[in-house]
Amino acid sequence: MGRVVLVTGVSRDLGRRFARRAADDPSVDRVIGVDVVPPRGDIGGVSFVRADIRNPVIAKVVAKERVDTVVHMSVISTPGTSGGRGTMKELNVIGTMQLLAACQQAPDLRQLVVKSTTTIYGASSRDPAMFTEEMDPRRTPRSGYAKDAAEVESYVRGFARRRPDVAVTTLRCANVVGPDVASPIAAYFRLPVVPRVVGFDPRLQFLHERDLLDALGHAARTGVRGTFNVAGDGVLVLSQALRRLRKPTVPVPGAALRSFGSLVRQAGVKDFSPELRDLLTYGRGVDTTRMRTVLGFTPTFTTAEAFADFAGRVPSVLAPAVDASDRALAGLTRRLEDTRG
């Protein structure tokens, strides 16, 4: 008998694609995809179960299917169509708690893989050049996605202590980019005119969408325990990324970050969170030594190559969109000048 893998978050594109990949693995007998709504694309040989991981019913699914491997991909960075911030927190934190409670009672479970994020480290002017997995953020997150991720990881560590027989792997993934990725930072780079904060040129790391799927599959196959930063080799500073996009940019004063965020939301980036604003101001770097030496995984794409693959397929700029963005940015500039006067 092959493995029985349960994947959460399959209504989202990356969750659906990973579940399909897992179903094609010869060592896997069955893959059960779980979410509150059905996935939009083809799921191949994946068995979809409509279930909310916030509900204790998930324990029945895990027990009935005799799941031995869980890949948790339901820690989401934006509310999307699921509702507001409160719903997002419920999905992330309460959902993870219920899933771990189900795993706690599952006698067949042997492995848990959790997709986390490097956002957990935050972004500030006091950060080290590179965060290692043992380091804490210099500023403890008090809200948003980063706080959710920190709480999720805390619950996962508690589960690992209670079930030492289960191999627990946590992947802290850098910002994922690629031709098919829909995310706040991808939406930011797809703006017809891209704002940037004056006086800052933050360091950025990216992970290609294919490398994300490969890393999750590698972790699920090997069962290496621990927490690992996962990112493409090298860094890009924001100015390099913007030059490669060949798009017009506009400098925005740091004092106008709130207006900046409001403006960008008007321009189409609905989930322009405080975490993203901090990243685009201060940047972040993570050390990936453990990823290569302990986890035994090396991404195919470097940070620069991952961004190049994304940038090469960004839609061309349309003149009306540029004009609309220019007008909005000009309005913000006038308001800032009025406040100074």
C-alpha cells in the first residue's frame, strides 16, 4: 500500500497543483484534497472532500481515510474571496488548531508538512543581513498575516512535542512568483506605474512557483524534521526588479505610507498589507544553508531567475491605465505638498 496524503487549501491554484503532483507520485496511493469550496481547475486523480478545517469534522476525514501524510497549505496571506481579516484569521489560526487536533488523534499519521512564510521575520530597519531559522523577528508581529503565521508555527511546535512519532517539517517560504501566481506582491509589480518609497532600496528574495511545489514534494517524501527557510539563491534590490520590468515608477515619501497604501489599493492591489509596505521599505533576507544541507533541497531557480520568469510574462502597459495611475499619483503628490505648506 502506498501513502495516503491529505492536502489542505486545494481551492487555491498552488494547493490544487501540488495535490495533482502528489497524485502522480508512484509512492502515493491516494490524495485527498480538502477545502470549503471546490477547486476551479482539473484535479486529476485527487479525491476532493468539501470540508472546513475550522470544523472538528476534519478529524473524521483524517480518520476515515487513514491519512498518514498531511500537507497544510491553508495558511493564507490575503482574505481574497473568503471574507475580511477576521475570516482570514479564523482560517489560518482556528483552522490550523482544528487540523492539528485531528492529527493528534490520528494513529496512522506519520508526517506533517506545513507551508509557512518568511514574513514571520517581519521587516524593519534593525534587521540582520540574513535571518536564520533560530532568529526571532526584531519587532514581534501584532496583527495580520505575520502574526497568524507566528501563531500557526507555535501550535505546530506544540504538536511536534506531543507527537514525537510524527515527522514535522515547516517550510518558511520567501515571496512566491511565477507566471501563474496571484499574490499581493505580484499584483504590485503588475501595476502600470509602480510606486516606490523614497530613500529605500530593499533587498528581496523570491521563490519560483515550481520550486515551491518541488520543495513541498521533497519534504513530504523525505520526512526531514525541522524548520527551514526556502528561497532562491541570491537577492534582488527593488530598483533592479523595477528596471527589469521596464515600467514607469514614481517615488513616494516614506511619511506618506498610509496614503501610499490607499492609493495602491485604488490602483488594483486590494491586499496591500502593512507587511507588504514594510517589505517594500526595508526588505528582508533569509539564510538558506539549512535548506540545502539538512533538508537536502536546492531550488532550480535563483531569486533573479524566478523574477525574470515572472517579469517576462507581465502584461504590457496600457496607455489609459498609465494615465489613470499618473492622475492618482499626481493627486497624492499635490496633497503631500499642501500638507507641507
